[in-house]
Amino acid sequence: MPNMPIETPVPPVQAPSPLASPTRRALLCTGTGVALGAALAPVELVHAASPPVAPAAPWAAPAGNPPARWQNWSGIQQCQPKRFLVPRDEAALAQALRDAPTGPVRCVGAGHSFTALVPTDQWLISLDQLSGVSEMAPGKDTVLVQGGTRLATVSRLLDAVGLALRNLPDVDVQSYAGAISTATHGTGMQLPALHADVVGLRLVTARGEVIECNAQQRPELLAAARVSLGSLGIITQAQVRVVPAYSLHRRVWLEPAMQLLERAPELARKHRNFEFYYLPFTGYAAGIAHDIDTSGQVLMPHAADEDVLRDLRRLRDWLSPFPALRRKVAGWAIDPDQREEAKNRAWRLLATQRPTRFNETEYHVPQEVGVACAKEVIAALEKRNDVYFPMEFRFVAADEAAWLSPFYQRASCSIAVHAAVGEPYDYLMSEIGPIFRKYQGRPHWGKLHDLGAAQLAALYPRWSDFLALRRELDPQGRFLNAHLRKLFGETA
Ligand SMILES: Cc1cc2nc3c(=O)[nH]c(=O)nc-3n(C[C@H](O)[C@H](O)[C@H](O)COP(=O)(O)OP(=O)(O)OC[C@H]3O[C@@H](n4cnc5c(N)ncnc54)[C@H](O)[C@@H]3O)c2cc1C
């Protein structure tokens, strides 16, 4: 074994979201949650609903010495790497890659992907020590983000100098490099995914060489590397476009599901960020809109996400054999006139916390077929009486920025279906996946899907260009684990 001062036996602690903020889903649920909670509370005394199984910590040292076991956020992806490395800087990372075995060397961010992108039985590398944002100053339009920086940290540091990321996903615990590597996105008809704001990258290749790419220097590498699943190199830095810090006004309301579904495109055109959650077996959906707010007010209602999930689960636990009755009770418990509003800095409203763990699939379909696709997904979900998690529907703008972006040259609707940890989730791929594919859906790289190279090649116009560049940069396939080999059709 080479001398590795960068190696540490201590597993990294997953950074908690620094702020216990009320959330989009909380507001969704404050209305429904209060009503459902009040209606269902007495029944709880009789029926003890089984709580979801809590997965172990992402890094769990087994009895005895390391190597530690790794698992993703939901616990379904696991591995026992021979070595776990946390390089202290880019030079140490490059040295490590020069010394690395030929077997899969994988990089991990916050472990928030559901697909098997991370597992390796060889070396696992974390950039937790390469964290921070520099080149920041009021009025600047780009900053330099270290690859391991968590999104929450990026937002806080930017806010301190009056800057912000243009949009955010549903949670902000991801590492910046991990987030862009799977094309992580938020919602907004005019807002592209995070990687579209990356104007330059610095990577360490499988040979341990440091390379840079931007509009002037290797622009084709930039287009490939923005969304690259950790397969081209390890991203140590990103030059990122930012905007002046902004505040948002959030409005949440309930509406009959099919009515809101039909109105969704119009609402997405009207509001900066619009999305909705379909509440299974209730007949209702919750619309959530965010618009720029210049009032300077701060309004943060109490978060109630967990209450609503608990109530939806109770309804399922007690009444799943009787769907008509389940719907009736839900209709009686929900007060559709309830509204919620919040005002605050954008990053405090857009990202949220997820105490209840789940598994998830998400596909991105062309915007013009989003509503039709969602209707079919809802019909399929309501054939399964065990479903209770809300289905999420978002809008994402097209980009030309990245060859493997699911939004490449395609404005999209993103439709996500969840299943609580400890409950069956295969149906997300076997029953819901084919509906997405019928509508030319491209899967979220970090969320459950079972597509292989042939299907992916048909969905991505620059697929073969990406594969050629990957082979050039990593001819030995050092970065490839079994999942990536399947995606890229690499058998050797
Ligand atoms: C609760 C929850 C909420 C979510 N919400 C959203 C959402 O709103 N929108 C959305 O689009 N997605 C969402 N996701 C998915 C998540 O954003 C992506 O899976 C994201 O990639 C996770 O980032 P991470 O830091 O955990 O990366 P990991 O899951 O650890 O890794 C993801 C990929 O990035 C690679 N990688 C990590 N670091 C580097 C690096 N430095 N250089 C090169 N490659 C690297 C890894 O090798 C891997 O291929 C959510 C996931 C969860 C669990």
C-alpha cells in the first residue's frame, strides 16, 4: 500500500441542514396536516401505525477495525470499500489517484443518490475537506466553489455578501460537485438545473492529472463534465454564475387534483417557481408558488411535513382495503380553504429537511406531455392501495450546457414518486418506469431507474461523444463500477 497521509479511518458525519426552516412541503401540509391531524388523532389510540424503518448512519464502522461500511441516505445502496480517503487538498487527491488501484475508485458527496453510482469495493474518496467558496464580492456574477462544499454552505456564504444561487433543489445537504454530477434541479419554467450555471470546472483525472475547462479552454470537456456521474474525473472546483441575493414570497393552497393538474402549465408561466404535490387517495393536490418579494418582511410558519406524512400513512394503514372509504375520510378531514404564506430569503424557503426517509424515482418528460404523463402515473399509483407518499411535479427549463443533462435541448416536467424506507419500492421501476418511458422520459441520474446503455443512447443526442471522451480520459475504466458499466455499456 502506498503511504497515504490523507487516509482517515474516521467516517465523515453527514452535515445536517444548518437551518430548521419551514418548508415547501410543510406549508403544503400545514393546511392538510392540521385538518387531517385533528380528524385522525383519536383513532391513533386504537391503531398503532408502524413507523418507517430508520436506516443506519451513512457511514457505519463494523465491529472491529475499518474498513467502514458505506450506505446511501435511504440505505438501499451499500458497500465496504477497501480504503476510504478524505484528501486534505487537490495535490493529495491527485497523488492518491496516481497510486490508486485499477478497480473502481469512486467519489462520494453526501450520499443522497438512490442509484448505485457510489458503491465500490476498492477506494472511496470524499471531498469533505475541499469545502468553501472564494472570489466572492458584492456585485460579482461568478464565484469559485470547492467541490465538496454542501449547498447549504454555499447559500450561507453567498448570502453574507449579497449573492445567491439562481435556484435550489428540495434539500441542500448535497455536495456541490455531487449535485451537478447528477443534474440536480429545483422547479421553475424559466430556471434550468444547477449545472447550467457552471462556467468552468477543475478536475483530477484517473491518471492523477489536474485539468481545467471553461468556454475558452476545452469547452467540449466542460459540456461533458458538468453532468458526468463522477466518471470523467473528480471535480475539485467549479466556477459558478450567481445572482444578487433575493427574497421570495411563498403561497400554498389546496385544489382538486385534476383541476390543479390542468392549470399547472399556466401557473408555471405565471410564477417564478411553481410545483405541486398530488396527495394520493384524497382527490387533492397542493400548489406551491414562489415569487420575488421586496417587502423585506420575514414570515416563517411552523413546519408540518411530518404530520401530514404521518396522517396520509395512517389513512393508508387503516383504510387501504377500502379505497372509496379512504377517499371519503380524506375528503372529510381536509379543509380545502386553508392557505399558507411565507416570506424569507430564497435559500431559506426553497430547500427543506427530510426526516422521513424514502426511496424515489424521477423522470423528466417533455413539457408538452407532462400533464398527460402525470395523469397516467396517478392512475397507476391509485391501483396500489399501499401508496401514500405525495407525487411531486416540477418544471425545469431546457439547457444546452451539458451532454448528459436530462434537460438537454428539452424543457421538461419532472415527476417524482416516492416509497417510504422499509416498504416495497421495486414498483417504482417496474410499474411507474414504463409510463415515464412511454413519454420519452429521461431518468434523474441519482434516482431509481433500470435503464441501460441502448435505451440511454436513444435519449441523449451527444451520448456517443460522451462515451468517447470518457474512454479518452479513463481508458482503464478506473472510475467505473458495475452500475456505470451498465449505463455506459462497457463490458471490458
Ligand atoms: C431527500 C432527498 C431530496 C432530493 N431532492 C432533490 C431535488 O429536489 N432535485 C434533484 O434534482 N435531486 C434531488 N435529490 C437527488 C440528489 O440531489 C442527487 O442524487 C445528488 O447527486 C446528491 O448529491 P450528493 O452530494 O449526495 O452526491 P452523491 O450521491 O454522493 O454522488 C452523486 C454522484 O456524484 C459523484 N460525485 C460526488 N462528488 C464528486 C466530485 N467531487 N467529483 C466528481 N463526481 C462526484 C458521485 O461519484 C456520484 O456519481 C434528492 C435526494 C434526496 C435523498
